[in-house]
Amino acid sequence: MLRPSKLLSDYAIFHVLFALQKGGIFSILNSYPTGATIQDILAKGNFDEKALEAFFDFLSINIPEILKKENNKYILQDFFYDKNFQNTLFFALAYEPVLSCADSLLKRESIYGADVIRNGEYLGLSSALYNKKACDTLIELLYDMDINTIIDLGCNKGDFLLSIGDFFPKMNVIGVEIDSVVSVIAQKELTHKYPERSTLIINGDVSSPSVWRDFIPQKKNFRATMFVGITVWHEFLYKGEQYLLDIFLSYRKLFPGSVFVVVEYNGFSFSEFSSLPEYFRESASVYQLVHPLTLQGVPPSPSKWIELFKHAGMQLEKVVNVHPNTTIYITIL
């Protein structure tokens, strides 16, 4: 039975977690593997002593799986480092600015992208964790493919390209990222890790490839080139299917014969949610909740994705199910 007090404690828990993460306090605690006292934390930053102790005690009482109190020390537990927990925390932080303004967005008093925007830094951290299995699967598939250039569409800080560099030292790696600040970070990360390799991050919009096409070294033969879009294409569906089809068609025209990989979430209808396991239903429903608020299309079902590829004239080569909420589609343009 759902208890009102449980709703209240859950609400408080996330706000406490947000404050500790954004305030850098978890990072400080992490540097004390055997635990830290309140005084240890205060020595590293200007925090309110009584509030800090109240925050730590609250977490230790309600979720000791994350923070444990022993005598006068607080110790981060293994669950804090669990990838699923980290993903949940970062995802919640990414969309906290949106959900806190949900009432004004619902009433159209605020406009997403102008008055309200999600936190791109935390979204990048969340996506990197959630999509790791898909990225690992792609790397395995690459061993059986004749590819010499990877172009990551919406590369964020370059996590996938950095992984590609580890496994394929001769692969040309290129990223396209619309956020100018993030694209600079990605270029620095790649250049620092692979100083002797030619790496390129293009500050551009993946929906407008004609704008940045001239930056791509290949000019005619793209058969050894792979474009990878990891959970980016559903975002354009809020403008309608034809808008996304037009984007796909522009890639077909500009890069004929190239391998075009789409990694996407699986959408669920209201009736389909009832058949999902509870743990998965909860996360998937939150994911589909935030999309209309942030001017993104809700990801369709795998059959719908395949139908879109067919309408765009893309040749579907392989479909790989990563887990219940993610599928990899390998096509030829």
C-alpha cells in the first residue's frame, strides 16, 4: 500500500542527493574510503555544519545502502557506485530543471529551450552509463565489418569515440556535436588521449549534414564509413515523422553507400506498460514522461523504426536487441 509519508521521504531524498552531488560533497566523501567526519568535510569547503550533518543523517536513516554512519564517520557504500544508481541520479539531475517547471510548461507559460532547459552535462553522464552496453555491442560488431572511419553523431564529450580508439588504433574518428562548449571538451579529450592521431570534432547540428559535410575527409566513396547516432534521432520526432525522414534522406544523398547505425530506445504504449517488470516500467515511464516537456518525440516501437528506415530508402542489414529498452539497427544508405 502506498504511504503518503513514503512519497514525502522520496521527494526529500532526491533533493538531498541533488544538493550533495551538485555541491561536490559526494566527491569529497569519495576521497575518504574509510569514512569522513563532518569536520573533514568542512575542512574542504564552506558548508553549513548543522545542515550538512542533517543531510548525512537523513540519508543514513533512509538509504543506508548509499551512506552508512559509524560512530562519527560517514562512509559511501558500494551501492553509490552502482552504474544503475549513478545513471538514475544523473538522469534525475539532468531533468530536474524541467520537472521543477513542469506546471508552467504544462500551461505553456514557459517555453522549453528559452525559459527552461535540461542540464546537458548530467544528461551526458547519464547517457554514457546507460548506453555503455550498446556501445560495447557496437564495438564487437565492428570486428566483422570493413570500416575505416567512424562518425559519431551527437558525440557529446566523445566517450564512444574514446572507446573506439582503444580497440581500433587505426580507425579515423570524427564527432559531430551541436554544443560548442562540449565539442571543445571532446576535442581536447581525444587529442590528449591520442596525440599522434588525427581526430576531429565538428561543432554542428546532426540534422543539417549539408552544413558540415565538407569537413569530412572522404568526398566520394563512403562504403568504409560508418555513421553512428546513439539515442539522438527520436528527439526530432516532435516535428513529425516526415521531418526525420527528410533528415535521413539528406544523409542518403550526401553519403551514399555508407553504413548508418541507429541506436534507439524502444517506445511502449500505455497497454504495453502493464506487461513490463515493475523496475523497468518505472524507469521507462519516467523517460516517456519528460519527452513531451522537452520538445522531443517519444521513441516508437522497433517495428515503427524499421518502417521509417524503409520509407527513407535505407537498406536494413541487421537488428540487434541490446536490452528491453534499446535496439541497434544497422542500415546502408
